[in-house]
Amino acid sequence: MHSRYEHNGLVWVDLESPSREEVEDVMDEFGIGSLTAEELLLPASKPRAELYENYIYLVLHYPALRHSHRTKEQEIDFIVGHNFIITAHYDTIDPLHKFSKVLEVNSLLDKSNLGDHGGYLLYHMMKKLYHAVEHEVEYIRHDLAMGEDHIFSGHEIDMVAELSRSARDLLNLRQRIEPHREVLRELESGGAALFGAEFAPFLRSLSDEYYRVHNHIMRETESLHELRETNNSLLSTKQNETMRILTIMAVLTFPLSLFVAIFDLHVASNPLADAPHAFWIVVGAVAAIGVTMLLYFKHRKWL
């Protein structure tokens, strides 16, 4: 399936899970090499940038933890020339869909603020995509804020799983975003050569957008580490308190059980064997010993 948009002399062809016939038609129209055409038919394992005489070929992977329709990772292939841009992907990309609506509105209103070559379209698309990643970070930030409230309201055990899920999401964001650094560095040098020096500030702006989003991810990662340490400390304290209480209970019950067991022996020398109130004597002795031990523990501040 493919969509085609035209605005101010620029053409954008958006391919979603394209067939070989669709790719061949587009490649013939815009003079794209056969090797690049083959790359569009199958997902790529790593992001990269390839510079050609009349176009730039980019492969980038974007995280989509909550906005993906199929997977947690969305690959987008960009082929950018002077008067065209071709995008290929294997899932519905919400930021690209929103950008197509912007392009349609600009075409209807005859606005021309998107630039005069394909590099500007690439710039605006990638800005939208990085904003979508930032929204993913905002979701995680919201989860961490709620987690902080739960940590201090006695839900430390439940928060172990919640914090682990947030850690997994942040790790996925970092793994998808960090390879962009090298691609953007190559794009910054190759894009200026293809589109002119006046386009260089826009390419630097894209790099700045990447670093801004990456810094947000790292800040949330640091916050997560602090929350996890706090949660682990509270959980450890609660477990230690539980163990302390169980230990005191064991210390209390063991001598009392031993006392009762001794006087329960059916032997001739048992002084309570024939006593008419033996049961109440044992109960009283157990109660007295128990209270004495409790007072001693409290005096030593063990309770």
C-alpha cells in the first residue's frame, strides 16, 4: 500500500509494507538504484546512512512502546532527493500519518512554509518522530511519578514489578535511539553537501532534537535508579522488621514451650503430677515468665 502527496513542487511517496511492484514503480520514477530498492522490501537490522549522488538513503528504528500497532520497534527507510522523499515502513506510523494531514492542509491553504527541497520534508518528519519518542518518555515519567506515591504508601512489593517494567521500557528507548547518533552525524555532513550549506543549520537542529530526547531518557533512567534504590531500602527495612518480630516470637515461645513440656512429663518425680491445681499453676507460671520476658525485651528496646 502506498500514498502520494504533492506540495509546492515536492513529492512524498509513503510506502507501507510495499510489494515488489510498488517499489519498482517508485524506483523507476525517481531514478533510485536497484540495491536501494531491494533494501526497502525487507527490514534492516541496523540503522545507517548511505550517501549517493542525487539522494540520501537512511534507515532508522524508532521505539513505539504504546503507539505501535504490531511491534515495540518501528523501522522507517527514507530516500531523500532534491524534489522528493520516499518513506517505507512495515507498520502504521502515527507521527507520519499526522504529518500527512499537515501536508494536506498546507496544500489546500497554499502554504509554502515546509521548504523547497526534500531535505526540509525530512527535517519536519524527523521532528515529528522525535516528538513521538518524547511522548513515550512522558508516559514513563508519569508511571514513575505514580510509582513514587505507591512506594511511600506501603506498596513496596508491588512496585518491584512496576519499576522493572519501567526499566525495560527505558532500556528499549535507549537501545533504539542511541544508534541515531552516528546516522545523524553522517546525515549532517552528507545533507549539507547535497542540499547546500544553508541547510546545515536544520541538520544541526535535528541533532539537537536527538540529544534533547536522549537527555530526557537518561534523566528518567537516573530517576528510576533512585526510586529503585529507595524501594529496595524500604522493602529491606520491612523484611528486617518482620524477621525481628518473628525472632522475638521464637525467643518468647521456645522457653515457655520447654517449661510446659518439662512439667508435662509423666514421671514419678514430677512435683505437679498429683497437684490438684497443676493446670493453673503451669498457666500462671507461663504467664509470669512471658510477661517478665516482654518487660525485659522492652527495657532493652528490642520491642
